[in-house]
Amino acid sequence: ADMTVGFSQIGSESGWRAAETTLTKQQAEQRGIDLKFADAQQKQENQIKAIRSFIAQGVDAILLAPVVATGWDQVLEEAKDAEIPVVLLDRQVDSSDDLYLTAVGSDLEHEGEVAGDWLVKEVGDKDCNVVELQGTTGSSPAIKRKAGFEKAISGHDNVKIVRSQTGDFTRTKGKEVMESFLKAENGGQDICALYAHNDDMAVGAIQAIKEAGLKPGSDILVVSIDAVPDIFLAMENGEANATVELTPNMAGPAFDALEAYKSDGTEPPKFIQTESKLYTQSDNPKAIYEEKKNQGY
Amino acid sequence: MGSRLFPLATTFVIFILAYALCYAQFPNMLSTRVIGNLLTDNAFLGIAAVGMTFVILSGGIDLSIGSVIAFTGVFLAVTMGEGGVPPLFAILLVLAITTAFGALMGAMIHYLAMPPFIVTLAGMFFARGMAFLISTDSVPIRVELYDTLQDLYFRMPGGGRLSFVGMAMLAVVVAGIVIAHFTSFGRNVYAIGGNRQSAELMGVPIARTTILIYALSSFLAGLAGIAFSLYTSAGYSLAAVGVELDAIAAVVIGGTLLTGGSGYVAGTLLGILIMGLIQTYIVFDGTLSSWWTKIVIGLLLFSFIALQRGLVWLSARRRGAAAIPA
Amino acid sequence: MTLPTTIRRVLPQLVALFVILALNTAIAPGFLDIAFANGRFYGSLIDILNRGAPVALLAVGMTLVIATKGIDLSVGAVMAIAGAVAAALITSDHSLAATILATLGVGIVCGLWNGALVAFLGIQPIIATLILMVAGRGIAQLITEGVILTFNDPGLVFVGTGAVFGIPFPVILWVAIGIAASVLFRTTALGLLVEAIGINRRASSLAGIGTSALLLAVYAASGLCAAVAGIVAAGDIRGADANNAGLWLELDAILAVVVGGNSLMGGRFSIAGSLIGAMIIQSVNTGILLAGFPPEFNLVIKAAIIVVILVVQSPASQTLFAFMKSRPRSEEDAAAPVREPEKEAAR
Amino acid sequence: MRAEDGSLAPAAGRFVSGRVMIGSEMLLRAEGISKQFLGVTALSNVDFDLAAGEVHALVGENGAGKSTLIKILTGAYRRDGGRIVLAGKPIDPSDVMDAQELGIGTVYQEVNLLPNLTVAENLFLGREPKRFGLTNRSEANRRSREILGQYGLDIDVTSLLATYSVAVRQIVAIARAVDLSGKVLILDEPTASLDAAEVSRLFSILDGLKQRGLGIVFITHFFDQVYRIADRVTILRNGHKVATRPIEGLKRIELVSLMLGRELQEQEAHVAEPVDRSQKPVVASFKALSKNGQIAPFDLEMRAGEVVGVAGLLGSGRTETAELMFGIHQPDHGTIEVDGKPVTFASPRDAIAHGFGFCPEDRKLDGIVEDLSVRENIVLALQARRGWAKPLPRKEQEAIADRYIEALDIRTSDREKPIKFLSGGNQQKVILARWLATDPRLLILDEPTRGIDVGAHAEIIRLIGELRQRGMSLLVISSELEEIVAYATRVRVLADRRHTGELPAGEISADAIMRAIASAEDETSGGGAGEGRAAEILREGTA
Ligand SMILES: Nc1ncnc2c1ncn2[C@@H]1O[C@H](COP(=O)(O)OP(=O)(O)OP(=O)(O)O)[C@@H](O)[C@H]1O
Ligand SMILES: Nc1ncnc2c1ncn2[C@@H]1O[C@H](COP(=O)(O)OP(=O)(O)OP(=O)(O)O)[C@@H](O)[C@H]1O
Ligand SMILES: [Mg+2]
Ligand SMILES: [Mg+2]
């Protein structure tokens, strides 16, 4: 059953996002699905426009990676009226769940928790001053990953966040902000660990740490989220300690659910959670890098 | 007269041609749905662009509108939500705030003789910063007023909807046309855009007009913010990033000169529709990767402007106007 | 242009810079410390010089464009393109020299495209360059396919992170390019001709100035500067991040030019002023980072500081300082920003 | 000088008008007006008064302070000292709008209208007729046609002002001011670009206003006009008031010397001595040059050491002729030869490369580069020709600038002053200097003496003669026939965008030129505001 699926992607702001797009296209190809792709350039209005046009074109299903949680009720209703099932990718919306078929994604807050737990375990009862590189101010990953991490360290007074600034999810800002952290915290002497909301910022920060004459990974522990290839290189060199995987392959499960639903109307669960796997230096980073590096990151 | 309306006519023809081409490729782009969407989806942009038209006609520019839209949304969401402020009051309040904000920028531009680009750039930072301070979360709006307004639409034959915001946008455009062409304020805007010194020597109230212009722009940005919050029934501090550039592009595609003094509000509507058409076309096509999307948008933008320039240039040559660009 | 007069021209900027630095010192005690660690100077001041490099480089080109009454919104995108090209070439193992030359070439081509739209099609600069601003990032992503092209070529990395005599290489770059540009435009007639175009293009071409050629050249120069900035940015993170490299940096560059005391209406310009402007802006950014406020405050603080600086520099308030009696709004002053005298001194 | 050819002897053209009540309480009185500009004293302690129903002329050298004075009277500038009394009440107009509401209408020196608005919109800006609270365009257009009708200007009031010539804009500006002025009308060099017909029409209107008891301030450099219209004259020199005199019994020589502070040796009636062109080398020849809608095909052969005067009514296509010759517009047909070799001018740059120079008509738009200093404005064309890589050494620039500031007696506090701060006439001189500095072989001057004072005017006429002696080839467009007579070695006559005839050396006189124009206008069944004007001109000339 070859169907036409519209995919409204947020944009292409990071390597991870690019990988998600690539994998989605691959998946569609493998399953003989005709994928209509719309890049919204980070703008919700464009995503809404896209969904409306998909409806106007009468596609069979819609994949939506929502840029923000709110504001989808109307357009999702329109899709429902037109009897087009919608599957959410990698981020949730706060509309009632009968407006969409299912949501495939990880629990952003859980990711933060995983990272936090690792750090707590790693430092034991040593005191540990953490500096945090937040994602883009106001973006849901930034908010949730911060919340999750704080939840994880809440019980442990020896671990506390001493500085927290936004690095806009980018390497450049990650590096710049880390430099200022190092200056502000006595040349980095007082920093025990870095928690970055994504790997790109961590990679940037690692360079800053090295240029400051410190050893990332030992002088300053580095834990981040996403598991993009480059962070595994860093782990390989012992410059990063841990990362939490956010799989870019959200489309696979999504298409499975869709095909099942189309063929015999089986209702999938409302939330298909992907695993938030923790990787550390002991997981043979080299190998993982090799396998990941041609997944379109 | 005819010769002056020429750029406008050109733009209109270009729009029709473009639409025809799209139709040829994707027949159901002519559905009332698409047309309805074109209006609804671009409503907030259109409203803001009308304000931008006045600013640009006066030879200025307003980079703050995107941020003001975001601020408005967040402000409404928080005040009406947690704040429990009655919706209508909140709306009036936010419009008052944005208008005052614009007036302040206008005053700085005039009395401190500072370039609009910079004043409004600072305004852009400031307004979004304020939005962050109110709330970094995206805050849903759940009030009856919004539900009623959202359910307020004409169902056109073929399932298309002419939504409330869409109609609001058209109303604002009409109002804009009247203000621009049938009020003294409108004349003064053109006058200042034409030549500030001369306008002053002809007794145009520069200070008042300048302040009014930016107040109007911010007021409409506030209105656009309301439209946007209606459109998404939420307020979000990261919303509408870069909308100012879309608005500027729409205004210029609509045939208004950034140097000020010449252009039409109606043209801006065309500009909006053309930009919306580009978006819609790309989505209908659906084969473009993220990067090709950007490139194609750029190219289409270019071809529209180039085409326009070409036609205008030809007509200018026929009328034997000066060869040296002013 | 003798030294003292130049200084006088940029005095307000220098003052502003020192005030900001003073503020930073108050906020962050160790702000002024400079250490010499593993082969390079090290400290917040150095960071400012170093982090400010991209904006400073952009500002040089932007100053010239703005002097012609134009504006270049595409520099951020051109940075991305340049970074992508450089990374792509170096990773497909071309020589460093070839890579850099090619990249600079691409930058110039981008500039020429902008210049052509402005000079020949008569498209208004904001829109003309907006086109490349939109499409350019797409082109860059097309090259990198949306991912961060990481590279390890020591040469390219050096451009971004290296140091000579302990001074970060990017700093040496922008200072050198800034001086080179000033010298080129002030020892030849270019400065005069560019200013003439910016003030009255009609009259300029009637006086026989090759306005089109000059406009092309100026936009090309801006593209070139953007390319250099792009290489620096890429080298700095050992990778080309087409998605984010130079994002919104065009605004900071324009800001730098204006904070540097140049008029967006074209005409008189001072590259030195723009460079100081760039440093002012970077000092603000760094200060905000060091201050340790929650990030939600960043924009408001930045806006506030910028407004204060600009208000103090604004022609009107300068008039006020200069002669209390004359009215800011009366024509002769409106017509004649009181920067005039200093501006002249700068020639 | 101006029309010293007897034809317009003082009282001759003067309108008989209501007696002026001197002494008795004045309509407008300004006392002890002073104004400083960044160190320059533009006005110091100037008194000025204006009676109802009089025309009060204000004369003075370029830079004397005339425009500044009226800008102060009308609130465009802030005065540093002094007081202004209108109809007994002290007034303090804070801006032009105030002044307008007080009933003071003004035409400022540079035509200060808005090219991007329609003629009608310009006329009614700030006081648009309203209906239901909205502006009533059709009404405005109707009344605009009426108003301009009085000036014999029959143009489409709904098209942009930009589409009309400097002259038309000036007429519109005057019409607006006249329409605005309830009590006082102030005109700063309103006739600078008008031809005889326009001027006399303006004067008859002014006379009407006098009868209605308006007070009129009239700034001009044309003395014959002073004598025709004014009742009293006030002379300014270097920002000081020299004297105020009734016109009757004031000798022209006296007036001139009051103004200059020295005697001006009258080389007036002088006529350029005929030259035998035939053995002078041809510099450039233009064959069948034409551009649709702008100018019909014409031939012109410019030889070294000759001055071709170009005469014609407004819109007769003089400027267009010049613009084609200088490569500003490209001709549809025809060829250009320089030194016998065919050339094409894609832009002025090419023309300049062949040693051409062109001093444009619209000083403000096409001439000055406002923010650049006087020095830079003077060397601009020369520098452009040398190319950017060969900058003129600063010393040389200063030498050149000083030379022309001296030669043309440009009034400026110093050569580094931005040109926008110079007075109108001095700006004109700077632009002239710019082209003289390039030492062109063929120099085209479009209205070169517009807004230039008596002294400088005589100076420029002398200069043109001298340049000719030196073998330069000049083409000079002017609306002042007496001036053409003074330097032209032959005269091209244009009418309705056609070159209709030429007066050879021997036959040049103001009358002859006017007859030629008139007859030409008549047979070419008058373009624009044609026939009627031709007839008038004849009357004017041979009164
Ligand atoms: N805005 C200004 N700033 C500085 N100086 C000025 C300004 N306007 C005029 N001046 C100076 O004031 C003096 C008087 O200028 P003004 O324009 O009144 O002369 P004018 O009598 O009108 O001369 P013209 O006959 O050429 O128009 C001149 O020296 C001029 O340089
Ligand atoms: N009296 C008039 N009535 C209508 N149109 C006019 C009049 N005078 C000039 N024009 C318009 O002005 C333009 C030509 O004026 P222009 O100044 O170029 O001619 P000109 O011969 O150079 O006259 P001058 O140089 O004396 O101003 C044409 O568009 C013409 O229609
Ligand atoms: Mg004057
Ligand atoms: Mg003319």
C-alpha cells in the first residue's frame, strides 16, 4: 500500500535534525512511501501552513515535528475533519491526544534525568560544581532537559549548578560561553563538571577547556545529550564522559504505526517512547562513531 | 496617474501569472481551501506589514515588529491565563503598551536624530527580552473569547475557510489604504519620505508624524500579535523570529521604495500573497530538501523583484525618464 | 589622517568602550587579569579581542557598504558559505593555500552578486542582500548537507585558534585587515569617491565617478571580509556549522558600524570607529556572560546598554553637549550632525 | 547689468500701485535679528520692516544673509537674538507651520517642494480640502488647476511633480506660497529659473496681492525686477544691514555699490566680439542627435574658442540637448564625433574622458555633494577623471580649491566647510569651479548664473569670455538673453523640443533672440504653454 505522507520538519538547525530528516526519507523510500517534505525554517506559522497545504493536497497521513508544544489544536482539528492521521515526531504537543494518532519521541525531561543520574553516580559524595550550557532560551528541549537534570541532582547537595547560560545549541556559542565560565570560575579550577543540553555545545566547550590548559573528561567531566558522532570521537580521546542518545530514527516506528493503522485500523499507543540510552567511554565509542557517521548526522 | 500605478499593476500581473503557473502544475492549488489558507496563514504578517508600509513610506524601517508580536502573545497568554485578567481588558492593555512602545521609538528617532534601523533594532532586542522575562515557556491560551473568534469564519464553497483573522487582515489593509491616501497624516508620511527637509519647510509636523508612524507600526504589530495568538491559541517568546524581514520583503515586492515617499498599501497585500504563494508552492512540491527550500525561496524572491524592476525600467524608458538612478 | 585627529574622531567610541570595560571589571573581579599560559595570552580582555573577531571583520566591509548608503544583510550567510567551502575543500584534501584562496574567491563572488543587483538592477540594498541572506544559508547547507563538517587540518584550525607571539591569530587578522582597509581607502581617492556616492549618487556619476564599478568593488570587499570571518569561525570550532555560523551576525556588524559613529545615511565613514564599535558590542556580550544572570536577561540588558551608548552618541545629545542654546530639532542642526567637525578631522 | 539695454529702464516696467504708508505702524517688523552658525556670523543685529501693500526687495551678495533672514522670519531657523512683530503682536514662530498659520507664505531659495507627490498634493499639503473627514482629492485637483491657470501653467496636476522641470516646480512653489499667505508673502529668488513671460505673469499676480494689502518680501539678484516691482529695497552685506531705501530716485549704480561696498565698473552693454569660426578646429560634432519625446534630431558642431548660447522657452528642450551631448541620456539616433573620430557615450564618464564638462541646471539634485567640504566638491570631477589610484595630494587639492575660491570669490569661512552650509549662489560657484578645475575642452553650462549676485555674475561673464579666448569651446544655456548677448558668439534657438534656428555672430541682440524664439514658438504651434507666451515675450522685449 503505497501512500503519500506529508512531513513537516522544524528546519535544519543542527546535525541531529539533519539526521532525522535523512533517516525519515530513507525509511519512506524503503517502504515505498511517497514523502512530501516541508522545511519550516524554525517557524511555527510555516509548519501550520505546511499542514494546511498537506490537507489541501489530500495526503494520506502527516508527520509533524512540532517546533513548540502549544498552538496546534486548530490545525490538528482540521486534519481530523479531513480524516488524515497525524503522527508527532520527537516532541510533544499539549493538545488533547485524540487530535493525533500517536507521538513518537523520547521524553526530553527523562534525558536530562539520565544525564543527571550518571553525574551523581560518577562523583559519588565528592562536592561537584556543575556549569550548564542551556539550549536556546525558551525552546522545549532546553526547558525540559534543564528540569530533568535538576530533578536528578536535587537530592544530592554535593552536586550543584553554579553557572548556567544559553549556548543556543551551537558549537560556537558553546565554546564562547564555556570560555567565560572558565574565567568566572577561577580559571576552571572550581568547575567539576559540564552539563550541555546537546553534544554540539559540549564539543565546542571541550575545545575551550583544552585551550584553557585543562583536561576535559578528567579535570572537568563532560556529560551531554543527543549522541551525535563527533561526541564519540571526543569520548574516544577521553575528552567527553557520557552522552544520552536521542535516536534520530523517529520515522521508523511512526511508519510502522501508520501502516498498521492503515491496513487494519489498529490504534497504536498514544506515546511511543524511544529509548534514552546512556553511552560512556566504556561503550567502545570508536565503533559507535563508525556506525553513526554515515547516518546523515 | 496611470504611470504611477504601473508598478502596482505589474506586481498584480506577476502574481496572477505566478498563480496560473502553480495551478498548471498542481491543479488543486486553485481550491478555495488554498486561497483561504493564503489569507489565514499570512494574516498576522499582513497586518504587521501594513504598519511596516507606513514606516518605509516615511523613509524609515521597523525591525522590532517580530519581537513585539512575540511579546504580545506571551503577555496575553500570561495575563489572561495565570493573571486571570479579562480577555478584552488584556487586549486593550497590550495594544496600549505596544503603541506606547512604538511612540517611544519614534520619539527617540526624531528628537535624538538616531537612525530608525538602530533604534528599532534595540527595540527588537528589548521586546523579545521582555517576552523572555514574562515567560520562556510557550503558554497555551484557553479563553472562550478565543474559541468564539476562532470558530468565526465563512465556509467558502469547496471547504475553504475565510477565517476571522483573515478578514481582520483584509480590514486592516483597507483601513491602511484609507489612511495612506485619504488623510492628512497619510500625505505627511509620503512628504517626509520624499524629503524630510522640504517637508519641514512646507510646514509638515515632522515630530508628531514621526512618532505617530512608529506608534502605528507597533500598534499594528500588537494587533498582529493578537492575530498570531488567535492563530496558535498560545503565546511563545520565540515566536515570529525574523518576521520583520518577511514584512520588509513583502512591502518591497509590493512596489514600495525603501528610500521612502512612494508606494502603496495595496501593493503590500500583493507582496504578502506572493510570499505566501512561494511558501505554498514549495510545500505542494514537497521534494525540496531543507537547503533547497531556502535557495528556491531566495531565487523566487529574486525573480519577482528582477521581473518587476525590468518592467518598470522598460516603461520608464518609454517615458524617457532619467537614466541616472537617484 | 594624522594620529591625533583620528583619535579625536573616535573619542566618543573609546570612552564608551572604557566605560563598558570598567563595568565588566566591577562585575567580574578577575576581568583585567592577563596570564601567559601554554604559548598564548589568556584572559577576558583577550577573549573580547578574539571573540569579537568575526564581527570586527564583518564590520570592516560593512562600513564601506554603509558609506555608499547601502547595507549588506548577507554577510552572515556568506560566512556560512565560506566555512562550508573551506571545510569541504580541506576534507577532500586540497592544499591549505588552494582552500583559502578558493574560499576567499567564493566570498568575493557573493559580494559581486550583491553589488550587481544594487549597481546594475538598481535593487535596493536591503532587499538585494536579503536574497543572498536567505539563499546563502541554503547554499552553505547544500555543501555540508546540514551537518557540521568537522576537520582537523592544523592550518585551517590555526586561522581560528592559533596564536602569534601569544596573540590569537584572529585578532591579528582583524587588526591587520582593518589597518589595510583604512590605508587603502585613505591614501588613495577611494575614500572620497565612496563617500561622494553615498551622499549623492546622481551628482557623483555626473561628476564622472564610475559609481557602478565602485559599488561592485565595495560589496565585493564586504563579501571578502565575510569570507575571512567565515574561515575564522570554522577554524575556531574545527568544523563548518552551516546551520548556525554567522547567524544574525549581520545585525551585530551593522550595530558595530553605527556604534562606531558612522551614519547609516552613507557618506563620511571611519573604519577605526567601526572596529571599536565591534569591540564595544563584544565587551557587552562577554560582560553579560561573566555577570552570570539567567539567560532570559541577556537581550534586555544588551538592548538597554546599546540604547544608552547610542543616546549618548546621538547627534542631538552631542549638540546639547556642544552648545546648550541651539535647539536639537532646528534645521541647521538636523541638517548638520555635529559629528561633522570631528568627521572632517578624520580626513 | 541685468537688462541694462535701456529697454527696461527703471520705471518703465514698473507697475503703478497703491501708495505705501511708510513710517506708520508696519505689518511686519524685525528688530536686531542675529544668527550664528558654528562660528560663522550669518546675521548681526539686522532690522527689517514691511508695510501692508508694499513689495520690499531684499538684495545682497551671495552669502550676505538674505535667505537666513527669511528663514528666521518664518521659523525655519531659530534666531539667536532680536524680536519679530507681526501686525502689532510680537510673534515667535517655532517652525514653518506656525508661520503659515500666522499667514506668512514662503518660497524658499531651493525649490522646496516634494517631487514624489502630485502637483495638487504639493499645493495643498497640510491643508487638504476635506469631505467626511477624509481628504477630497478631486476638489484639490480642481482648485489646483484653477490656481495654476492664473500662472498660465496648464499641466496635469495629478502627475508627480518630479515629471516637471525646475521651472514648473518653481511656479508651483510660488503658487502654493501665494495661496498660503494671508498677510505676508516671502519669495527667495523665485524668478531664478523663469523666463520673461513667466516673470511678467508672476509680477501681475504680485501686483494683485499688493492691492489686497499683502506685504511682499522679494529676494532677487535681478535688478531690473527690483525696479519693476519693488517699492522699497533693503541691502544686506556680510550679515549687516547696509540701508533701506525707497526705489524712486535710487540710482542703479548707487544700489550696486551699496551692495558690493565698491564700484562695479559697468562692462554691461558689452557684446562678445564676433569671431571667424571657420579656421578654428572642430572639437566635437553632433549629427542628427535625437531622443523620442525629449528632443528632435539636431546637428551641432562645436569649435574651439566659441561660445554657443542656447535660448528657448521653458521646456523647449535645452537641458535635454545638453544631456544628450554629455551622455546622461543615450540618443535614439544620431552620431557624436570628437576630433573627427566617432564616439559613443554610455555615461557622463565617457564624455568627461573626452574632455567634456557639464554644469547641471538642478544644483541641489545633480550638483552639490552636501556633506563633502568645499575643497572636496571642487576637486571631485578632477579626481574622478584621474581615477582612484592617483589621488591628488592634499596640498594640491588645497591649492586648487583656494585658487577657485579666490577667482570666483566664493564666500565661505574656510575651504573645509561642508558645502551644504554655503549660500545658494556660492554653492553654484563651487560647482562651476569643479568643472573649471578639470579644464575641459568642451564645457556645457546649464543656467550657470542662476542665483548668482551682480558682482559674481559680471565675473562669470568675464570668465566665459576668457575661457573662450583660451580656446575652450562652450555651450551655455540661459534664460537671460542679455547675458547670452554678453558672451555668445552664436545663438541656438530652441522651441518645443526642436532646434529651430541659429543667430550668427553679427546678428546677436536680446531683441533678435526674442523675435527668433517668438516666431519659432508660433510656427511650431506652441508646445506646452506655447503661443500666448511667444506674443508676450515680444511685448516684454520691445516694450
Ligand atoms: N545651515 C547653515 N550652517 C552654517 N552656515 C550657514 C548655514 N546656512 C547659511 N550659512 C552661512 O550663512 C551665510 C548667509 O547665508 P545665506 O544663505 O543667508 O546667504 P544668501 O544671502 O541667501 O546668499 P544667496 O544669494 O547666495 O542665496 C553664508 O555665509 C552661509 O555660509
Ligand atoms: N511651462 C510649461 N508647461 C508645461 N510643461 C512644462 C513647462 N515648462 C517645462 N515643462 C516640462 O518640463 C520638461 C522640460 O523642461 P526642461 O527644463 O528640461 O526644458 P528646458 O528647455 O531645459 O527648460 P529649462 O532648461 O529652461 O528649464 C518637460 O517635461 C516639459 O513638459
Ligand atoms: Mg539665499
Ligand atoms: Mg532645463
